[in-house]
Amino acid sequence: MNKLQKYGFSRVAAASPELRVADCSFNAGKIKEAIDLARQSQVEYLVLPELSITGYTCADLFMQRRLLDSALDALRDIAAYTTGHDIIVIAGLPIDIRGRLFNCAAVLQNGSILGIVPKTCIPGYSEFYEPRWFAGSEELESKTIKIDGAEIPVGADLMFVCEASNNLVFGVEICEDLWVPIPPSSRLAQAGAVLLFNPSASNELVGKADYRRQLVSSQSASCVAAYVYAGSNTGESTTDVVFGGHSIIAENGVTIAESERFTHETRLTYADIDIPRIQYSRMVMGTFRAGKGAGDYREISYSNPAPSDVEVRELARRVVTNPFVPGNPLQRDERCQEIMSIQTSGLMKRIRHIGTKQAVIGISGGLDSTLALLVAVRSMQLLGRPASDVLAVTMPGFGTTNRTYDNAVGLIKALGATMMVVDIKAACLQHFEDVGHDKDVHDLTYENVQARERTQILMDLANKNGGIVIGTGDLSELALGWCTYNGDHMSMYGVNSGIPKTLIKYVVQWYADHEADETAQKYLHDIIATGISPELLPPSPTGEIAQLTENILGPYDVHDFYLYYMLRTGAPPAKILYLAEHAFKGIFTREQLVQWIRVFYGRFFSQQFKRSCLPDGPKVGTVSLSPRGDWRMPSDASAALWLKEIEDL
């Protein structure tokens, strides 16, 4: 078993073969070529366009017995061609059953016809005239059709279940079936289908490709499934319309593969579908289980189509290094604006509810406190209050550098917040004396005394001025427990608690580009360029930051990757590492990734007690660690299972 099979990936493909209208023999030959391409690409499921054996645009020729018989002969030929191979092939043809003609998709495997699915929704508007020739699936009067002595199941109520796994279920709908208010695939998905196939012949119009892409993606999202769509190409008749051969593969709302349009030769579009990820999403989405698919489905068993003789198979899907950060700059800007709006709205509601006089916030000159300050100032402005109602306190300690201090002071002044400077060194030295700690021993006590002193100052100032303390810690720090318990871990409202570290710099950058004046921009750009550090240990002899978080824990890019795949997909460490190797290929070695995944799981489990008592804060994305929202976990849960798997890697 190769790694793709081990981790539950299934390779699906859509093909748009070269085609001649009404030439079934030619079309069967091109379909066999497409099957060869699919085999070479180690595809497990191949869907071909609607009526791919005859062509969609045969019109009244569909009524000709010569065409129908030739189509059935071609189906036999194609089915025989699959003998000796377990690849699933879905091909379209017209079939007459008891005096009615049906637009069908035949499911083939290893020389057999497993089942035949007729189209349900027959379009008869605009350029479509299908009711002239075809009946809908509800007009079927038989549940089987006899072909060469075999009783073949036929109907829109067929679901295909893999013998090797009850979770590997697929269903088929045809073209227009997708374009109606409640597509058959919706019911198929609710009844258990995770792979949905659509042989289609959608013609091209200006703007239609965008709508089609959106439709496929949306249906995969609402069905929490993979949706594979194969469109007829330019070989169809161009008497009145043109077909582009548009093929799309989407998984749970994301388009992961797509073909070019308007090509004349056979094209194959394929991708690997993460079946366990789909199943995990369905498990955690309680409403998906709220009811069964309408009607009863007949289950057709099929053999596992995964090629057993392939030891190495490269992953056919893109794995991005920053799953929390959109790669498209325009989309990223929209995301950042929306995130800041969510943060701002949450804080505004809290300020209104309490009637607080001040928002009190500690400013270090780092990214997290900078974002929290921007949100606090923005909230006051939208409430019609002055920025001076934000009390920004910078508290230099033993590790504060001139760079971060100057950036903190400069930004506070540029934003118009009220500034206060409280040097905590003397108070911390007193604490060391009180608890009998040697000030020259730079251990955890040395660091945490500073963090707790800062929090005490902020809390006391909030009490004194009728304000609330705004928390600055982010989602990545909460996942790793990289915060001081009852120090920077605590606040009265944590505006950054739902934002991962890899995304925060982009939100700050968006503010710098769109809302900051020239003076604030200067400080924001330098803050973004500053290394991430709690600054609790003395600087280097040259005055530079000596305590860099990523040198201790590992890169936040990697930890955020692990966090995303653990919480969004439920994947085990071995699979997450496999994906990380693809995402960070040429950037980090396997040894480094293993080292950091050990750190991630060890800290994630051991630091849950900090997450169990988090202050309120807004959820902004699909991953959250709030104990009142998305993540409930015992503080004393054992990490042994996960760490054992990591040790075996």
C-alpha cells in the first residue's frame, strides 16, 4: 500500500475525449484512449461527458435504432476494455427502456456494467430540447435492464459502495441535475456518498464558466463532498452552440483542479481527494446528520479501484504552506479587512455593554500588541470617541530593545492614543528578592515575573480608570501555550485570540496600506519586519533581540500548518507530516519537520489548561480554541498515542 492509499486519498479524473457526433465507434476508441491516460496517471475513478458515446448534439438521430444499437455495442466494447483493471469508468449514452429513451451514465469496472443511472432533470428551455427525446428517471418502470443476459441495476437511486470501505461511496447525477434547486447529489451525499460525479454537456456562453465553477464548488461545499464534473468539448456540433470541454474537480467548497477550455484533443484533469478529511468534516457538522437522504438507495458493491501494484505515487493536489493565508493578494486583502471588522465589532459591542471609559492595552512593539492597538483605536473611532480613550502602556523590561521601544512609542503617538510608560525592572527586582530568586538566573521565573508584572499593571490601571484590559495573545500562541499563565494569558477581552500568527502580519499590513497615515505606516512596516520575541531575556551585546521565539519553538509557518490540519481535518501526525513534506519541500528537511511536530503535539496537549480558562474573544476563522466554542479538551488528556506515532515516523 502506498502512502496515498494509507492516508485515504482517492484519485479522481474528468476527461473530455475528442468526439465525432453520432460516430459511436470513433468515440469508443477515444474513450479507450482516455482510459489509457487515466491508467497511466494511476486514476481510480474516471468520469466522461454526458452522452460521450454518441455525442450530446445528435438531436432527432437519438430516435434512430441504428444509433442506439451502435451506442450499446460501443458500451460493451468499452466495458470489455476495462477487463483486468479495477478503475471505475463512467460513460454516457442513450438507452431505450420499455418504449422510453433515457439519457444515461453507465458505471463500468473490470469488464462489467455495475449500474446505469438515468438523468432526472430534463431541460427544455432556451437552447435545450431534451424532452423531445428523453424521459426523466421518475418515468422508469423497471429497476433493471437486461444486457447480454445480465440484469443490470438502473435508476437514479443507485449508490456505489466500495467493498474495502463503507466510507468510500459515490453517486452520479447528470448535467442539468446539478442546476436545479435540490440536486439529486444533495440526497446522495446525505445518504453517504463522498464522491459525486457529473457527466455534463454544458455549452459555453459569456460568463457561464464562472457560474459553472461557482455551482460545482458550492455543491461540493453544501454536500461536504468531492464533486467531479466532466464537460463535452468542441467536438460536439456547433450548429447553434459551442462546447468547451470544461472539467472541474472541487472538494468541500474548494476547486482543486480545472481544465482549460476550447481544446480539441483529449484532455484529462485529475486530483487526489482526501476522503478522511471529508468524513471528518461530516462528523463534526452535526446538522449534516440531521436526516437521511430522501428515499431509499440501492447499494451497488464495487472493488477497491486503487492500483495495488504502485509503490510510489506523487500527491496530485496542491498543499500550501500557509493554509490560513489566501494566496491571492486581492482575496487576502478582503480577508484581512473582514478580520479587522470582526475584531472591531466584537470590541465595540463589549465597550458599549460595559460602558467602559478606557481600553487599556500593553504595547511591546511586536505584531500582536500592534494589531490589538489598531483594533482598539479603530473601535473608539467608530464609536465616535477619541483615540485618546485608548490607554496604551509600554512597559520596558530586561529584554526590551531600543527598536521595539521606539516603535511602540512612535506608533502610540501616531495613532493618537494616550501613552503611558512604566518601567518594570525595579518592580521585578523587588519580586525576585521577595521570592528569593537570583536575578542573574535567567530561567522561567525570571521571564514570567516580567509578564505577570505587566499584566498586574494593566489590570490595576483598568480598575483605576474604569477601563478594560484588551488581550493581545493570538491563536498560534494559545495552541502552543506560548504565554504566561495569568500573565499575558489573561485579559478582559482578547481581540486576537482567533487569529493565527501567520495571518496577523497581513492584517497589520492591510491596515498600513489602507487606513494608516504616513507616520503610522513607517512604524507598522518596521514592526512587521521585526523578529518575533517575548523580549524577556536581555538583548545581545549589540542591542539586538536575543530571544527569538521561532528559534526556540520552530517556525510559526510550520506550527500553523500543523494546527490547521489537526483541527480542520482530524488527521493523525503521520499524515500531517506527509502533507508538510509536500508543502515545505525544499524549505525544511524531514528531520526538522519531525522535530517541530514533536514540539507541537507535546505543547498542544500539555498547555490545554491555559486554554480551558481563556477570556472572551471573537472567532474569526474556521479554527478556534475557545473552550466555549470550537475546542473542548481535558486539561489532563494524554498525548501518548500521538507522540508514539511521531516516534515511529
